[in-house]
Amino acid sequence: MSSPTLAAAPSKVHYRETLDQPDSTLNSDTTNSATKFLTTFFKLYSTGSLNELKYYVKGPVQAIHQDYRFAELVNPVYHRVGKKLKADITVKYLDSNTNMTQFVQYQLLLSKAGQNWLIESRVD
């Protein structure tokens, strides 16, 4: 026999989903160039050598170690953080071994190095 346990009566959850909206202060040239940079990076990310990837990332780079082919960036959202750019992105990959679609989400901090973008870090 067990003792009864007191618990609150079930109630509805009060949850309101917040959709991540793009930063309206960013101009289209900035978002287009960041999207072009990230598209180039993720095309190389699954197949490129660590030597190639170091031109896109500040600091160490971890390889995917999967046979993925880049398909597209899905709805990238950018926010200005000081002089840097925070990118919330989903990358669509095609898995060559299983023929399945894989979606991987990233939050990256980007900065400008001259005219080029550079991935500073992952935002966790």
C-alpha cells in the first residue's frame, strides 16, 4: 500500500509561441551578402577539408563527418549585435547514404573582416 500524494489539479498550459522576426534595421545588401557567405560555407562544410574551412571560421572547426550534400538555407533570420550579426538558420542537407533530408539548426555570430564575412562562434 502506498501513501496518497498531493498534486495540483491539471490545468491548461499558458504558452505563447514567439516567432523569431528579422531585424528591420538591417538593409538588404547586408542580409544578401551574409546569406551568400553562409550558402558558400555550408556547401563546403560537409565536404571541405579543415584547411579550406579555416578561411570562413575564426578558431577551430569541427567537421560533420557525414556524407551530406547541401540543399539550401531555410529561412535565415539575422539580428544586429553591436557590430556583429547573429544568424539563426536551418540548413537542409541531403544524406547520400540514406537518401533522407536532414535539417540542422545553427545560431552563429558573424563579423565583417574587410569586405568578407567570418564566422566568429556558435551561439548556444
